[in-house]
Amino acid sequence: MTSTFRKHLLAIATTIAFAMPLATPVFAHCDAMDGPVISEAEAALAAGDITPLLKWVPAANEAALSDAFDRTLEVRQLGDDAREVADRQFFATLVEIHRASEGAPFTGIKPAGEIDPAVAAADAALENGSIDELLARVSAKFEQTAREQFEATLAARHAADDSVAAGRDYVEHYVQYVHYLEDAHNAIAGKAAAHDH
């Protein structure tokens, strides 16, 4: 591999590495109607007890949340329409405080059904009291994808010197293969970037 080719490959890899986080969608979790925060908030409002919600916010914000909770309970007495509006406002207040404590922006409450499947599976494992099934599925998917990318990259490598187009095809496969394994390794090693709930 020539020095020029290495530099070109590094430039492509660096460009893709910086572009990947921008192209990857951020999935909602704590700001989704069927996420754990709002699901627990619905139960807390129904029971009239804020205590279970306090774990989702810093102690410094406890008084503000308690005040919002009390006002929501009052407004809920005015009828169904008032209850719906008050609940939505309370959910927004709770989630905004929670996300701010993690350094994440609040972009509104998301509808149910938009939670990332991996996050939903992680929550389901906690509900079921076992992570075995989730780990088996994750391991199987990782191995399948890694093998597929390896085989495609290896085949492209054998043909890389046949033409410039074949060489570019190899580089494209190589970059995807290397970054997939790098991202997986960094996640396992605890080097992944801070998550966004």
C-alpha cells in the first residue's frame, strides 16, 4: 500500500467517522409517551403521589417538580380536556428537567412507538429479570454483520488492484468494516460517546 493510498484511505475514513454521528438518528426514550419516565408519571398522577418520580430529577429541582405536580393535580379536577392539557404540560416539565440534568436538550414529547428497539429490549430485559435472551440476540447479530462485512471486504481486497473502480470498491468496504468493528469495540470497552436518551 503506497503512502498516497494510505493518506487517501485515512482521509476517507476520517470523513466518514465524523459524518456518521451526524447521519445517525437519535432515538427518543425518556421523552417518549411510552418511555419509562412518562409511563411512571402517568401512574404517579393517577395515584396522586409524586414520590416515584423524584428519582428522575436532581434534588435541586425537586421543589419545582413538586409544585408543578400539585398544580397539575388541581387542574385535572376541571374535566377531561383540562386533565389532558395539564398532564401533557407536566410531562414536558418532568422530561425537560430530567434531560437537562443529563446535559441533553428537550425537543418536545414524542409519540408512543418511537423508542429504539435496542432500548426497548433493554427495558424488557429489566422487566423480565433476565438479560440472557437480549445478549444472545445482540451477539448473534454482531457476529452475522461482522462476518458479512469481513467476507465482502476480503473479496473486494482480492480484486482491488484490477482497476481504479475495484480499488474504490475495496476502500468503501474497508472503511465500513473497520468502523463497524471499531465502534463495537469502543462500545464494549466503555469508550462510546455519552448517550442521548
